[in-house]
Amino acid sequence: MKPSVQYNDRIGHASADIAGINYNQIAELCNLGKRYTIIGISLYGTDKVNVSLLCKDNEESTNQNEVLVTVFPTVELSVSDVIERLNVTINITNNSTYDNPKLGTIREVTIEENE
């Protein structure tokens, strides 16, 4: 599942805590029935973040071909409905050295304002 935007894509990584989220309840709220199984979520936008569900289509999928679809529910979901915490990092340099998901910083630094 690769995210993309319309212009000037940059590669990044995301992590989310979902421990307190009941996806069976979300599936029921969105009327997915037995046909669709939620396998992920997609968040898109900035001022208003749109939430869609990445689902397996259980009717069209076979043992040889799993069919994945994006479901835009008629029920409006907020980011907090589908995740508890979110961390996103984006490589703005396009230097592939920084695309390694195992790469991390060694410390946090706070820059004080000039007085």
C-alpha cells in the first residue's frame, strides 16, 4: 500500500497506535457487511483530513488473487476514530539515503529563540 499525492511526491513512513480502536465496530458503522474486511486506513488532506478504509473484497478475492479496494464510507470518520496516535516522517530531500525506515535520530534538540 503505497501512498501518493498529486504533485511532487516525497517518500516517508508512518506509525500509528490502534490498540483502543474497534475496527469491527467501524466496519459495522460503515455497513461493510461480510463482503469487506478492513486491512488498513488511508488519511488524505491537511486542513480537513479525509479518512477512507483499505479493504479486502471477500466476494471478488480468490486464493490466487486478493482484491483490495478503497472504501469511502458514507459515515464521516475522523482521524481519532481510526487511530489513537500518529507519527509521520517525510524525506523532503529525495536522497534515497534517508528513505531507510530503520534510520533514526540520536537525540532531540530544542532551538531557543534569540533574545
